[in-house]
Amino acid sequence: MKIIFETIWKAVYHTTSLVVIFSSVFILMIFGIIIDSEEEDPNKVFADLVITDGRIWTGNSYQPWARAMAIVNDTIAAIGEVDEIDEMINSDTQVVKVTGHTIIPGFIDAHIHFLELGQTLTSVQLRDAKTPEEFAERIKNYASTIKSGEWVLGGTWDHENWGGELPRKEWIDEAIPDNPVWVGRLDGHMGLANSLALQLAGVTSETEDIEGGEIVRDNRGNPTGILKDNAMSLMSTVIPEKSVYDKLDDLKTAMDHVAAQGVTSVIHVDGDLDVFREARRRYLLKTRIYAATPLPEWRELKQLVDSVGYGDKWLKWGALKGFVDGSLGSHTAAFFEPFTDAPDDRGIFLTPADSLYRWISDADEAGLQMMVHAIGDSAINTLLNIYEKVSIENGPRDRRFKMEHAQHLHPNDIARFSELHVMASMQPYHAIDDGRWAERVIGQQRIKTTYAFKSLLDAGTSIAFGSDAPVAPPTPLEGIYAAITRKTLDGANPRGWVPLQRITIEEALHAYTAVGAYASYDEKIKGTLEIGKLADFVILDADMTSVRPENIRDVNVLMTFVGGNRVYHREE
């Protein structure tokens, strides 16, 4: 092209012929039109947003790393080297340079109680109360900020912080006589009520225990205030129902909180679908939600799916959450052998095995997905047996059975997860929390296959990581730290608690991203950073793949993007 222009110019310069001059001008005009058309190609796509000059961990094995990424609307249009992406920039493109920082796919929390998280964040904070006196004082101080007669809820206390003694209603009755109190243990499987709350619920020494639960009593048979698992329903019947507006406020609080942690999608396990659908109608969502429905309500969920489908890329449904047993900290997880510290106790089955099988079988035949809680080795074995039986009876399909928690495995059941195509939905923060005291509860032998991340991965199991918030903090960076170091919160295990179960940083990242997407049938649109997938990503101030393992929890989230829109900026 340059040679043509030079030749024409020389011809014009060295001649006085009008014909040559006009012909040359005409040729230059034609070439100018061609050049302009090349520069303004109407078919060329320009990016709305470009993230450039960073280090991008894509999670895609075919292109593990990149330096820049172009987003059009809410989707990744290109990813690669800086000069490649520069071609998609025009005057309308927003360019974000992230020199020295790392970009990863948005974290997916595969097990969270989302509305409860929002409520807990604005209620009394008991998680780190170290003594019974501090526990009671915090409840008293919170009660002084609300009206007489209003309920004190939330809490997430941990009695292991003061040696394991369960709290009693007498700790708070005198200081809080005018407000009913119902504060839960951090695992969600037992709570403490004061005398006023027990009175409102009609719980007395004459109240019979509920199957799958326990009313803890003193030596005279009087309730101490502690209700476990299914017995907690006695309290839920008298707690005032929140308005949809209050629940939307809780949802906003939860979304803001997890955005600051780099979480772009969650799998919510508590129902509440009407609240999420209302938020979606109002265009309030900035976290993508896959909402599970309680397992006994499978018929209602099937009717919804048949009438309106499974939702969209912001809000989905189609999964069912059930329970086999309780929790280790509440001594309600179901084990084959008794607890080491309670020789007469093997835990509780919250749902009879025959009812669980019937619900799972019918719901699976209806094409719905199962997400069932199982913690103790007996509960895990029972659920695997049911999943296996249902798979055979209902025939092959892409059912993606999930087991929630899968904490304390019998060695014989580890390989069965992969064989039966059962995903383990696990929460690594629990390992460094429970690891402070679990050996006292179940003994040295059983802890070898407790939170057995590596054993399950080595057996070919798909593991999706989550938080179980508000049971544990919804902080994926802390979860990754827990999975790869297993250093307990008390500092007592500097080399890791059950260190043979540690995994690599890449395995932990994969569990928090790609497998989380697979768990909700969304692997084609999110979980990795590649062309055609949603632009859900996080900008970090350090490269997690090269930072020292013990420093991972100190990495900061700088920005969080969902669908190419920034939903969190640390400087703000």
C-alpha cells in the first residue's frame, strides 16, 4: 500500500498533465475509502471492558494463564496476551490495568445459608465469646438496643471456646427478662432459649422429646434451654415471621458481604425461593443463586419446574436439600460406634432411612437434584446406599447427586463416592475449627478419615467447596488456607491437623470454582475464565499459586466482578 501511494505521488510531482493529476487524485480517493472502511469495519467487535496487564489464572487446562481479557456485555469475548486484547479497545471501552495483580474466576460457595447469613451479620455476635460471662454480657448488651418484647436471634456461639460446657437459660434470664432469646450454636444444630422463649413455645418438663431431636434437661427433668436438631422446631413455631422486605434487607447484607470476599455465586440450602424470586423480579441480585428446596417439598418444586422451567443465569432452582443426621459439635452426627467422650451415644438420624429413601427416589424420578446432609460415618454410609439403590432403580441419567459435608468417612466408603458419581460438598474451614477438639469426641482412629479431602480426590471424587455460612465465615481465601495447611485455629497443629489430607492450591481453587459450577449444572457458562463464559471474576493483590501457603489467608480481594459489572472495590 505504501509503495502504491509513493508511486502515484511521484507521478503527480513530476508531471504537469491534468489527466495524470486528476487520475491520481481519483485513485488516492478510492484507496482512502478502502483504508477508511478497513479502519471502521462495522463487523469488528469492541470490548465494553478490558482487564489488562495482569496475571490471569483461568482454571482452563487448555489455556491455564493469560495476561488480558475482553468482556462484551456480561460475557468473556477474548482472553490472551495484551497485544491481542488491545485490538478490541476503542474510545468507549473501559480499561482496567491490574499491573502486579492476579485475576481468578469468581468463587462459588457450594453450601451456604444465605438469608441466615444476612440476619446473623446484623444480630448479636457470639462466635468468638471466650467465657460464659462474655457470652451472657454480649446478649445483654444487644438486647438493650432493641425494644422490649423483640426477639434476640442469631448468635452462632461455640461452647468449645470455654471448655465444652453447654450454656443454660440461667446464664441470661436475670439480665434479659423482657426479651425472648433464641441463639444458635454455630453449627445450626442446637440453640439456647431463655425462660421467656421457652414459655412462649410451651416447652416445660412435661414436653415430650421429638424424634430426631432432644430437649436437654437438668437432673430434675427441667429444660436447660438447649434444644437440639428436630426439637428446635418447637421454637421456630413461635418466632415471628419476617416480612419479605426484611428478608430482602438480609439478602442485600449477605450479597454485599460475600462480594467483598470474592464470591460471585452461591448454592443456597435453606429454601426461601419466594424471596429470591422477588429479588430477581426487582433486579436486585448481584450474586448468582442456585436455591435448594426442602426435600419433603419435592412435589411443589416439580410443579414449579414444569410450569416455568429452572430459572436463569441469575437465579436457578431444581435441587432439594435433605438431612440424614446432625453435627459433630452437637453430638447429633450418626456414627457406627459411640462417641469417644459419650460411650452411650451414637448420634441421631434426623430423617428415618425409609422416609429418606422414598423422598429421594420419587424426587429423582421427577428429574430433580439431591443435596443431602450427612456427617457421621453411619449417616454417610446410609446415604450412599440410598443413592446407589435409587440410581439402579431409576436408571442412568445426569443426576449429579451431592452429599453435603461428608465429614467423617468410614474408610470402606471413600472409593464409593467416585464409583457412584456422588459429589462431596465440603467446607474446609470446618476442618481447622473442629480440629481443635474432634479427636476428643471421636478418637484418634476416626480422625484419620475426617475431612478427607486428599483421600477423596485421589479416589476420583469431585469435591465442591463452600462455607456453610453463617456456621463458618463465607471467606474462600480462609477456606483455601484451611484445605492446603490444615492448621487449626488454636495454633496447636503447626504442621497441619491430619496432614496427610492436605491438598494443593490448584485443587482447592478448582473446588471453589469449576466444581461449584458443575454442581449446579452451570459448567458451560461459569467456573473458569474462557471465551463464551460469564465475566464473573476476582482481582487479588497477590498470586495465590506462588504465595506461601500460610500467607494465603492474608491475600486481599481488590475487586469483584459479576457479569462484567464491578460489585465490590476494596478502596471504596
